[in-house]
Amino acid sequence: METNMDANMDTNDKLIGQLLDERYQIEAVIGEGGMAKVYRAMDNRLNRYVAVKVMREEQAADEEFRRRFCAESQAVAMLSHPNIVAVYDVSHSDAMEYIVMELVEGITLKQYMEKKGALAWKEALHFSKQIVKALAHAHERGIVHRDIKPQNIMLLQDGTIKVGDFGIAALENEMSEGGQGQAIGSIHYIAPEQARGEYPDARSDLYSLGVVLYEMLTGTKPYTGDTLGEIAVKHMNADPVPILELAPEVPEELVDITMKAMTADIEQRYQSANELLEDLDRFTQNQLSLEAAQEEEEEPETFENPDVVPIRSASELSKEKYRRRRRRAGRVTYLAGSFCVMAAVIGLFVFLWNFWLGEIFAPAERVRLPNFVGTRYDALVNTPDFGMYNFEVVFVVDTEAEPGIVLSQTPEPDRSIMQTEEGIKVELTVSSGVRLSQVPEVINTDYREAAGLLRQAGFIVEVQNAQSDSVTKDYVIDVDPGVGEELSPNTTVYLTVSTGPEISYVTMPNLIGLTESGAISQLESGRLSYGGSDRLPSGLQAGTVIGQSIEAFSEVEEHSKVILQVSSGPEEG
């Protein structure tokens, strides 16, 4: 966590000056988010400064959110990498939820780029390789960041990168975005599948990193717009301004790597952080070899320069002969140049006739453009006339239209269009729909396992309890919406969890003075359980009950076990 924000933070915070768990002395607020506050604190046990991220009270009131906060924190605490902000400790209690992290002395990559603008490509490469290494470490351990952006990347004075908020950032975004079917992540860096509301995976982090690399190289974000929705659609369908138009000094190989990382089609993107790292390393080696070769070429060659006096030949031409020979050479050069010009003109005419003029003077064939709106794009592909058209498809999110339905076209229907060999160019806007996931079979399974399966499918889980005589305690009685229902990601699914059979209470009878067998009989008839007898000497007749483990006339749970104290007779003297 960064440490240069103290002056802008609230010094009257109620936690400042407090000692958490008799260990962490809170000193100052150094950061705030929608989900938590971050404090600088002294770890009195290890005598070092740390960052303590404390969940806000309004979030802590949500038991499910607290559970997820703790689970995410404990998972991230298992990460150990020089390019990841370390998590030292996790506290999970009724009073407070907080995590203890490494205190990073530096600024965010966002602040650095705001100060410098576009970065030199070597600097951007240096930063990107460190981020990729951090992602590779996390992905190998099953942790997806889901919100890679310059604000979550710390830069130390020595150029070291530290990626922060693994897992935790995703929770905060879910809270800030809110609502069903919303995209998770910062909209300028969001992967297309996240923008469509689908559940992100490791490849989504690589897309976001590609956007960050684009911004480092060019000084601008690839996609901007007046609304969040407009930006999200551009992530899915648009092409950014080419990097070389904004930063022509960037090597083409690095441009290709950047654009592959931020490919909209998740299957065409880098499939793992290690795959991306291999390409970055290969590019680095190629650049080193190229620079070494250029340095060798630029080294001046040294030759010895003795003083040499040219010797005139006896057969050297006279001035008149020299002039005649020069005029003759000039005529030959003119004729050769004229011939080359004529050949070039003829070649150009043949090219223009074949590729342009021939079509102008040939009789044009025109067709009336059909109305494609409302049809399925995959159906158009399979029609006999498909080859007549050169379709450019733009996919947009439309929750009211089925996936694959054509929403609009350009040019409009019924226009007379001239046919070309390349096909009639038509732009189609097609609904991408929303990816739906089925509610898995979770009935009569432990609610913790059921909740994990539902979250893995992309749903938000709410738990409610109910008594059941037939379903084991902590097992799922019912799920709403039901098993097999197809829902969009981030839909809330409600689990009804058994608290076990309904508890009944009975009045504890007075058993003292009864015989042991009589007391056992009364316990069983009163829906209580006999738990055994302890023999003790007394003045009463042997076999007489002289005490009981549960006080007489008290209210106890049905079937509670009762231990009897039974007289063994007078103590032998």
C-alpha cells in the first residue's frame, strides 16, 4: 500500500491511536475505498510498519460479505512473490474484519503516468514483465485479480513493481457496481467477457494488462466514451487507435504482443501469463541482439592513409576525345531512361485496367439489398447468397434480444447496390446476448460446498435458515431459483439451509427418593435419556436415587441425557 497520502486523510478517525489484537498500533489513514479504509500501523511484535485494511462498518454488517472478505484474504495470504504486495495477517472476529499487508514506500503507476505521460517503451516493457510475473504466480495458485489497473499497481523508487489488492479488489468492485448482471472491474481496463457480465478467468487479467501496456506506450487509454456502456461496447467490438500512430518509435514486435494480450476474442488472446512472459522475454532478447548488431555497424573502420601521388597514364584521353565520349554516353542514358518510362506507363495502364478501369467500362450488375434485421447471423452464413456479401459484424450487449439476432444494418434495406468481386460490404449489428449459467445440483449437500459451486458458476449467494426434521443440520433444503434454471452471472441465488429438527423442551422431574429403576422409567416416559449412574455411600437404602445431574423442575431440551447419583448404602465403618 502507498504511504504518501497522509496529509489528505482524516486525523480524527476513531481507530487512530487504538491497539488491534494487542499488536497493531494504528497511526494514520493512508487510503480509502468503497469497502475499506487503509491505515499505517506499527506491528509492536515485529517492530515494523504495516498497512492495515479495515472493512467499513456498513460492509461488516453483511455476514456473507464478511465471510467472503475473510476467505479472499486468507487465499491471498498464501501468495509470496517480490512483485505482489504481501499479506501478513488476517483477523476475522465479531468486532472487526481486517487484513495486515506490507507497507509499500512508493506511488501508484497511475500517479507515475499522470506525471510522465507516455513512457519509453523500454520502461513500459520493464514494468509489464514484473506485472506478468506477479499474475503468473497468482494464477498458478488459482487466484484471479479481476481488476488490474494502474491504480492497483505500486511503483517503488528503484523501479520495482508491486501488484496489490489481489482478490480483495474484486469484492470492492462488486459492492461499488451493485445490481444483478453488472460487469465487475474498472470499465477502462475491463475484459470483454467481464463487460458482458460473464465470470472472469486468468485470461481476463491478461486483457487488462494489455490495456495498461497500451496506455503506458501511448499515454492514452484505448477506449473512451461519454458513458460506461459506450466504453464497455468498444471493448467488445471496436479497434483502438494503432499504437504506431501515437508512438511510432515502439518496435512492431512489442505492438503485436500488446494487441494479442488485449484481443477481444478470449480464445485468440494469450492463454496464460507464462505464455505472455515467454513472448516478452523473446522480444527482449531480439532487441538486445539487434542493438548489439547496430553497435558493431556503427563502429568506424580504420584504414592506413599513406600519402600517394597519382601517376598519369600516357594513354590518358585528350580534352576533345573526352567531350565526344561524354556526349555519346549522355545520348545512351537518355534513350535508356525513355524506354524505362514507357515500360512503366504501359505496366501502370495494364494494372489500372485489370483492377479498376475494366470494372468502370464493364456493364455493372446491381442487386437490391435484402432486409437482414431480425434474422439470425448464423442462418445468413449458411444461405446460398452469403458469398455475395462482405459482412462486417459488430456485437453489442442487448438483454432483450436473443444472441445472434441482427439488430440493424448499414446500408439500409431495399437500396440498389452494385456487385463487386469482394462482395457487397454490409455492416451488421448483432446481439451478443448474455451468457447464462445453470444452477447446479446442490440440494442435500453441505451449504459451504453448495455456496462454493454457485460462486464458481458466477452467482451471488444468500443463505437463509429453516428447521427440518428430515434434512441434516447445515445441509441445503432448497435453492431459489431452482436447480437447472439458467441465469445471468451475478444473479443472487438463495440457499435454504437446515438448522436440524425443531427443538422441544420438557420439564425435568424430581427423581430423588425413587429407586434407580423407577427413576430410569420416569426419564424414558418423560422423553429424556438415561446417561448412567454414579454409586455413592449414603444413609439411604442401597439403590435409592440421591441426586441427579440436571436440577429438578428446570426446562431442558428433549432427549437430554441425565446422570443419576444412586446410594450404595451406608459407608462401612
